[in-house]
Amino acid sequence: MGLEIERKFLVNGNGWRRRVTGSAHIVQGYLARDRKSVIRVRIKDGKSATLTIKSRDKGARRAEFEYPIPLKDARDLLQLAGSSRIEKTRHTVPHGQLVWEIDVFEGREDKLILAEIELPNEDAAVKLPGWLGAEVTADPRYRNSSLAAP
């Protein structure tokens, strides 16, 4: 089983911007959502695509299965997602031994900036940068699938 251990935070200020080492534009749509899982399709920089199935467990640990798919299939699947989609630019920002992903949302969530960190295990020590705000890992309102809800 695939596993994702991730913590998520609101972002305060722009101190992270000078540390960006890469960026990608992401469009993702949600094909199915229920109490136990979500299925999403993602296109990255208009060049590559994935289909992902995630559990909706509470907390930082969730099952995750991700598969590359043909770009044409992803575009067709995005049409099926309808308005249940988000667009964002994801920036990578190294800090300490880990790399943060900073998502700057577009569209109806255009004022929202979230920072995510994937961890090797739930007890991993994380040096939190000063540009982080409140932790929202356990708040379902900040899940991408919730932000994409029509």
C-alpha cells in the first residue's frame, strides 16, 4: 500500500519566496469523493498527468496510490470533474533536511497559500520555518478535495 505522511500549514508573509528552487503549474480535478476516499486527476505544467486515489483518514497519515496516465486521458477526465477542480502553482522550498511544497492557489481560492511537508514517518522531527502560520493538517477545510468542491 502507498502511504503519505504529510503536515500542512497556512503561510505568513513572503519570506519563503527567495528560497524557491522550482515551480510547477498544477490543474487537478476530483472525480469522486466520499467519506473514505477521493480520486483525482492532475496535470502538471501541461506535460504530465497522474491519477491518484487517497484515503480520507484524519491526521497526517493517509493511504495514497498514484499512477501516471496519458495526458489526453487526463484532459478528458478533467472534463468529467466539471467545476470540482483547483489550479495552483506549487513551489519547492528546501529547509533543513526536508523540502517544503508551497501551493499558491488561483481562482476562487486566490488568496490562499498553503505549505506542505511530506515526512518519512509520523514522529519525524521537523524544523519549522518562520514563514509558517497555523497548522491545518487536521482541518478538512484545507484539503485540496474540499477546496475543489463546487
